[in-house]
Amino acid sequence: MKVLLFGIAKDIIGASVFEVPAQSKYPSTVKELKDVLVVLFPEFNKLSSLAIAVNSEYADENIILRAEDEIAIIPPVSGG
Amino acid sequence: MKVLLFGIAKDIIGASVFEVPAQSKYPSTVKELKDVLVVLFPEFNKLSSLAIAVNSEYADENIILRAEDEIAIIPPVSGG
Amino acid sequence: MKYIEIVDKIDTATAYKNLSHPSSGGICVFVGAVRDFTNNESVVSLEFETYKAMALKEMDKIADEAVDKWQLNKVVVRHAVGVKHVEEPVVIVGASSAHRDACFEACRYLIDTLKERVPIWKKEVFSNKSVWVSAHP
Amino acid sequence: MKYIEIVDKIDTATAYKNLSHPSSGGICVFVGAVRDFTNNESVVSLEFETYKAMALKEMDKIADEAVDKWQLNKVVVRHAVGVKHVEEPVVIVGASSAHRDACFEACRYLIDTLKERVPIWKKEVFSNKSVWVSAHP
């Protein structure tokens, strides 16, 4: 499972794509993905907010993740 | 005494400058000028408002008019 | 810096240049243009005339009021005169400030107050008549 | 008509052309630009990055919301990415409507909502550090 990274998320993980480690259980929902992220990278806990986009839409925590989905971490936005 | 005319005031009087008739008593204040205008041209009574400018500033009714002043009738403005 | 002008033709492209400033994070511009219909009647043109010396003085006062109240870095108040057709710009006002609240509020103040106070008169020309706008109640 | 774009460079002159419409008496445009100081610290540059596919989708939704709510004739939502220096424009939003109330309110909605929802990230670069804006509480 690949997760796109932007802004400070890229700095925290140190890459522009995060590959969920093959040996770990794959997160099946947005909530589970967030749990994996904050366990592996506690820096995410310090952000003002942490959202996940699935297929380029903001996704609620109960959304189910499928293999073909495009998944991205959306740290606090600051356009404008 | 010459009075500059704009917009509908020009149409009402039918000229772009109004010369207070020489035989009449010259108005000594803004109030008196307005009184002369509405007596000679009752159409001014039908306007939404009627202001007088003295030396290109809005003038209160009690302002004294002097020979060297630039006087203008300001019918309701509608810029923009 | 203030840009206060009565012009024959509004050039919308220059307003941003006038308002750009190193300390301005926000620039708000309003353009008033000729609409095709007024109360369902097709508009042929608008004709604007002004008492220029007084109009410039009033526009300058309004600009000063806005600069003082909202701490603007730059301000534009520019009005066109003459005959204008559908879609042509007739007025442009703009404000440039550190943050966006100030420039939005100031820009609204500029156009609202211009319409109340500045001696400019607009005649709406329709196919069968013409009317001095706001002249009668 | 909607103009929704992520661009390398904002051309402020085209926005008015995009927004001009025969039924629009009012056009309101907001430009966000790079300020020289943030909290008294001199800014070297801002760096913008985006999740482009999603940003365009969100900008499009925001534009649709504004068009529906304020009956806009035209709308512009355009954001720049890359490195921007002091006084350069980074975002331009605009609304075109019959009367001015609607275009002012819509323009404010566009920029406020863009800042809340659109996946664009801004890094402030100072001489001795750089900071992702709003990342931390």
C-alpha cells in the first residue's frame, strides 16, 4: 500500500511516498491507517490536524481502503 | 451670480450654467439660493435630494454666498 | 500611495500594479461595469458626467478615510466618464493591506461611499427613452 | 463559466477578462501576495506545493458552491505553486454578478474556503529557518 505525502508529512517521513511495511497488517480503514502512521511517526500527533484523502477526496475515518485506491496524507493546509 | 449645472439640473433649467436674473434680489445663503431655484423651476421639488456645492464642497444651508464663490447645483448623484 | 482619477477609459490591468506593495498580503479590487438589462429593459448605453474638480476632491477624501481606518498601503479610486456600452468598466476601486479583512472592508467602503457622495451622474439610455438614475424617489 | 487552475505564475491582468460578462454589474477580485514580514521576521520566499488532482477538485467544488449560492455569472479560482518572492501574487479569486453585494460576499467565501480546504501547503522561508505554515497548533 502506497501513500502520497505532501508538505510537512513529506518531511516527517523523509520521502514523498510512504509504503506501508509489507510485514505489517495492512490498514483496512482510514482510521487504521492513521493509527499506523502515528505509531510509526509520532510527529504526526503534534500537527494541528491530520486528514486522509482517498481518490483525491477527503475521507471519513470509517472509509474502507482498497488496493486500487489513491491514498494521501493531508497535513494542515495553508494555501492562499 | 452664476451657478454650474449637472445631470438632471441641466435638463430642468435647459442650460449648463444658470445666471440668477439680475433684476431679482441675489440669494445671500445656500438656503436662499435653493428657495429661488424651486420657485423658478418647481421640477427641483420632485428630486430625491437637492444639494449645493460652494467652491467644490458640499455646503450647508446656512453658508453665506460671496461673489467670487464657485457655486454648483448637485442633484442626486449616481456614480459607480 | 493614492491613485485618484477621472478618466475616459478604465484600464483594468493597471489597478493591480497600482496596488501591489511589499507589505500587502491582500489586495481587493471592485469593478463596476455596464449591465445588459435594468428591470428587464435592454440597456443601450450609460452616459456619465461629472463635476470634475469636486468629484476628485470627494474621491480623495474617501480614499483618505479608508487609508486611515484600515491602514491601507495603497488605494485606487478611478471613475470613467462619457458613453459606456454593455460590459465596459465604469469604475474601479481597490485597497491593499497587510491582511485580507482590511482590504475587503475598505474596498466595500470605497464603492459604497463613492456612490453616495461623489458628484457623478449616470444616464441610462434605453431604445425609447433615457433616465437620470436615482434622480427621482 | 468557471476558471479553476493551478499555475506556475499568476497573471493578474487576465482575471478581469475572465470575469467580464454582459449581465455583470459587479466584479470583485481578491489577490493574495507575498508579504515582506511575518511577525517582524523578514521573509525570503514562500514555497507552495500541492496535491494537484485533489486541489483542482476542491477548488471546483468551492467555485460551484459560490456560483449556486450567489448566482454568479463567472468565477475564477487560480493558485500558484513553486517559489514566490515578496510582492508576487500567489492566489487570485474573483466573482462576477449582477449586483455588488453578491460578488463581494462570494469573493470572500472563495478565499476563506480555499484556505480551509484546498490541499496546498505553504512553507515560509526566512534567512535562518523555514516553517510549514499552520502545521502546528
